[in-house]
Amino acid sequence: MTTDFYDLLLSDSALAIVLLGLFWYLAGISRGVRGIATWGVAHLLYTLGAAMIDGTARELEQAGDPAVAARTAVLGGVLACGGLVALAWSLIQFIDQRPLKHWEYALLPLGVGMALTANVALGGIDAQGMAMSAVEVGVMGLMIFHLRKVRTAPGRVPARLMMGGCAILFLLYGRDLVDALGNRYAPNETWVHLDLSIWFLLNFCMLMLTSFRASESLRQSAMFDPLTGALNRRGLQTELRLRRRRSTVGALTGSSAGHGTAVIALDLDHFKDVNDRYGHEAGDQVLQHFSDVVRACVRKQDLFARIGGEEFLVVLPDTDLEAAQRIAERILAQVAAARPGSVHPQIVLTTSIGLSHSPARDADVDALTRLADEALYAAKRLGRDRIEIRTLP
């Protein structure tokens, strides 16, 4: 092994540390997006393990210390195989945004077990190279399988580039595995330059994908109320603008029809008493519970927003007055029937509702909101836990 080859492996390990910092930073601003930090940690472990097998262990062997070289190779094999499995975990979590399944967790002992088995059965540095190559082939195939699920912009292009890189690595590591089985395993400078270049591509594309997801997470946090998951004022206005734009396009193409527009203004009755008597933590839980109840009563196309402390708004597009009234009555009944027992068994919820409606498909939502607010205040004046209705011509 040349000094330049070993220095290249060491510089790759240093780059992996820098990449870990970048992925850790993106994970911190991505607000719960799975798999980002895992990629950085896993890539570092894999890089260190591969450098120990192909670099440090061989240097020690050439220096006349085969026992330490063998132990270094085993440790490198465990790190590399474990890191490879964690890379697959990271990609699965990132793309599917779900917890790992039981069989996916089982990949870790399987991968690490290959390194330990190779040491017991064959021993030596080449045995760890063979185990690492086998795990690399399996992980590349698994990554290609999951990357194909990314089909929409802007993630599609970097995902396809990653698939191409993984396919080349699959062939490269497959050839190394065949060579290792034939006792011909021997990393060289041409091989490592190609390998590191493709891994640079994979990390660059993964940074792109995570940056896209991070920006989407920031956009979502700017659009949604973090406590209840409902739209905030900005989110509501943004969604209304997007829908007006689509509605205009639909009208121009003659493909748009509707039954009118309705707005429901909601206010939790006596919510201040809940905060004063049971504390703000209980009040937050009540708001979350209330939001879940309302969300279950409205339709997928309806917009549900929190516009104040205990004040909420539902915008119902393409809805006639009768349908809007049925939804309002369902909310009133479900809120009254709800018992947030996990908060406090004695809390009873009711809500006052103001409903406004216009038969116009492109009705002014701001005007309907003001009318719904007037109806809401009327409902509160008339005793709460009731619905008041106002209409626009």
C-alpha cells in the first residue's frame, strides 16, 4: 500500500466527520424528519471501518504486527458492516418516514454477524474485506429498491442519481466479492478513487434530499399551529390563495362548478376557566383534544385553522347551506360528547359556533369570516353551546 493511498483513506474519514456535522445540523432544523442524523453517523462508521480494513490493518501487517492487524481488521469489519446496515436504515426511515420494522432491525446482527463469522471461519484482513463486500452488495440493492419510491420533484433527480451510483457500487462490490471468494481480494488506488467519488455523489445527493425535506419542514412549521396541528393564519391565507388560483384556472377551462362556500367560526366555551382551574398544561391538552374532535368531523377538502387562543375556523368549499349546517351540528354534538378524561375527568367541553354561507362558488372568504364571527358572538350572547347562522346573498 502506498502512502498516498492511506492518506486518501484518512482524508475520506475526515470528510465523513464534516458530513456528520452537516447532516446533524439538517436534522436539527427538520423538526422530526426521520433518518437524517442516522445517515451521517452511519456513513462515518462505515468510512472508519473500511479505512481500518483497507488501510490501518494493512499498514500494521506490513509493519510486522499481524496480531494487532487482525484485531484491527475485525473491529473495522464490525464498524463497516454495522455502518452499512445503519445507512440502509437511514434511507428507509427518510423515504418512508416510519419506524423500522422487526425484520429491518434484524439486519444489524446479520451484518455484524457476517464480519464475526468471517473472522472465525477464515481470519485475516481479506476475510473482513469479503464480509464487507457481501454486506455492501446487499445494502446497495436495498437502497436502490427504496430510492425508486421518490418520484416527485424536487427529490426525483437526486434520488435517480443516487440509484445510478448505488448500481455502480453494486457491480463494483460484487466484483470484489467474487475476487475475495477466489482469494484475489486486493484494494487498489483506481478502485478506491472510483469508490470514493461515487460515495461523494451519494452524500451530495443525500444532502440535497435532506435540504429539500428540511425546507419543507420549515415551511410546514410556518404554516401550521405546533400545538394543534391546525393551519395558522398564514397557512390559511396561503391555502386560500392557492385554491383561488386553481379555481380561476378551472373557471377558464369550464371545468369548475360548486354549491357555494361556507365558513364555521368556533370558540371553546369557558376555556379561561379551564386554564385558571387546572393550569395551562391542561388547557393545551384540551385544545389538542378539541382539535382532534373537530378534524374528525370535517371533510378532507375543508380547511381547519386556529386563529386565536381558543378560536378556530373551518372553511368549507363547494358546500351548500344544508351540508354546512350538518357539519356544524356534528361538531357541536361531538364536542359536547367528548370527555378529555386524560386531562381531567371533570372537564366538560362545549363550543359556540357561528356559520356563514354564500351560494357563490368564488365568495369572498374574508367577508364570510366576518359574518361567521358576528354569528359566533350572537351564539355566545344567547347562551353558548349553540349554532347561529348568517347568509350572504
